[in-house]
Amino acid sequence: MKKKRVLFVSSTGGHLNELLRLNKCFDNYDYYLVTEKMKTNDYLKDKYKGKVSYLVYGTKHHMLTYPFVLLINCFICLFIYIKHHPDYIVSTGAHVGGVMCLIGKILGSKVIFIETFANINTKTATGRLVYKFADKFIVQWDSMKDIYPNAIDGGWIF
């Protein structure tokens, strides 16, 4: 039986750490990992041989360059999406996670979004956007069901 194609997408840092907690299920799929390029992420190329793409690192704290970095990443995400044409996109969010989820939804993929463990009672900017169209929206805290009433309480990834 042919495995489902899945893109696992997140920005770097804590969002990536959460996404990598799902690595036990990666081999169940024809998977590909997408994150931002940082020195701390270099090891991923060796660990997930041929299954990783890096985007340009950007942060909202650099407001002069961030819009350009985000625009560049939108084009890179579109290229990656077209190359892999996944059945599903799984994201733990921030920046590039939201971009890829939106591209995937427009082009026909199912979107599964996991709201960050770091938020117990407030929405993230990416979660606020993706909640509107995600096929499955998962929260890690029961208290988050109050602000995302249609979400699934998936419990902690950790």
C-alpha cells in the first residue's frame, strides 16, 4: 500500500522541538521535514537524510527585514509544496508553519495544526489564522478548548 505524503512543518526553536516529538510516526508516511535554517538545526540533514528543507530564518523582532524574509519563504514554501504535493501538512506553527498550511489548504492538502504547548490560555497569531481552515486543530491543554471550541484536546506532545 502506498504511504500518505506528509509535510511536517515548523519554525525553529520550541515549535521545531514539539514537531520533532512526533518523529516516531515519521516512518509511517512518505514524510518531509521543513523548518528554518539555523546552526542548531544543521544536524537534521544527517539525521533525516534527504528529507529536510530549510527556509530563511526570520523573526518579527526585525521589522525592517521580516516582511522580505516572509515573502521569500512564501515562494520557497510554494516550491517545496509543488515538489512534494503532500496529502497532509502537519504543523506546530509560527511563521512558516502558517504559510505552508495556507498554501496546502488552497492547493488541496488536509491541514493538521497543533497549537503550541507554551500557550495555556491565549491564542498564537498563527493558531488564530489556521484555526479558521484547519481540518484538524489540536490543542495540548484542556483550557485551550475554551478559546478554540472546535479543537481536539490531544494532550501534551512531551
